[in-house]
Amino acid sequence: EAGVTQFPSHSVIEKGQTVTLRCDPISGHDNLYWYRRVMGKEIKFLLHFVKESKQDESGMPNNRFLAERTGGTYSTLKVQPAELEDSGVYFCASSLNTNTEAFFGQGTRLTVV
Amino acid sequence: GNSVTQMEGPVTLSEEAFLTINCTYTATGYPSLFWYVQYPGEGLQLLLKATKADDKGSNKGFEATYRKETTSFHLEKGSVQVSDSAVYFCALSGQGAQKLVFGQGTRLTINP
């Protein structure tokens, strides 16, 4: 069975541009999470979907970030416009329910120049 | 709020050395504690976990014991291998919450 898949693996964009990251969770996993690791620091929670609904978006840094999960399957995270401080690794994770193990993708390394 | 502090790296050891990576936490209630590992070019993988005080998580020769009195969850391995080279993250999830709070990660390099 496929694990959590993230696209692209790397992205380099200029400040002010728009980037969309995609996450395909494990099939059947209702819970989907976005995290990011900036500048080698700790990995920080961004938000949590249950199916297509945002359960917790307390970690979203500002309104330049928009996450969607239409249909409760894959999710996208759009950054518009991107700023230099958005550079980092964005991880997606999914779990069957809220008290089972979360499986992580390989991450998307975003570099804003 | 909840937080995790782990030993700063990088850590470099020789093969077969003893490993300890320290992790302490601050949390209300009774969190679950985790160690995740990220091998080069791969995603985060759950290494081990403990869900209540005095529980010991273990996997692949690694162990960590949930110590409530010292709010710690130190990772140990008796004899490391080159293949253990990776970044290790300590994390917690608060009571009733699934989202994870991570430490800053410790890069471990094992030399042959």
C-alpha cells in the first residue's frame, strides 16, 4: 500500500510568487495534518483536517497560507505570496483516526529566494 | 503551552558506542511521548512511543522511558550502527489532542 505522498519534493520560487504543495494521504485515512520545519528548528504543527473539514488550524502562520481538502482525499497548501521566511520543509501526515499512529510523507523542501 | 526540548546536535559517535539523546518536556495533564526518526532522503518514521508514566518504548534496539517525575523521555541505544545515522525528533501529543509538538531535532552521525 502506498504511504503518504507529497509533491513536489523540492520547489524553488521567487519572493512574491505563489506555490502549491500537494499531499496524498494513505487511502482511507480521514485525518490529515500539515507541519513545517523552518531553518533546522523544531517541526511545527500547521493544521489538521478531518475528512474535508478543518479541525484545528491554530498553527497557520498568517493569511498567506491556504489549505484545502476538497472531497476529503488529497490536500493542497498554497502560499500566496511567498516570503523568504516561508522557506523550510513542509510535512504532511495522515492517520486513520485521532488516536492511531500518524504516518508522514517525505516532505516538500520549499526555498523562497 | 506544551513544549519539548531536546539535546542539541550534531552528535557524532563511533560504531558500537552507547547513545543517549536527552529530551525533556513541559505539558499539562498526561501527554503521550514519541521519538521519530528521519533517515536521509526519507520521511519521518515513528521509532517508539510511550503513553503513560513509567512505560518504556522500544524498537530497533532503541529505548526510552516515560519519566513523569523528571518530565523526560531520553532516547538510548547500547551499541549504535552506521545505519542509525539520521535526525531524531522527540515529540508529544497532549491529552485529547492528536497534533504533535516536536523538539528541534538532533542529527546523529555514526562513523565506522
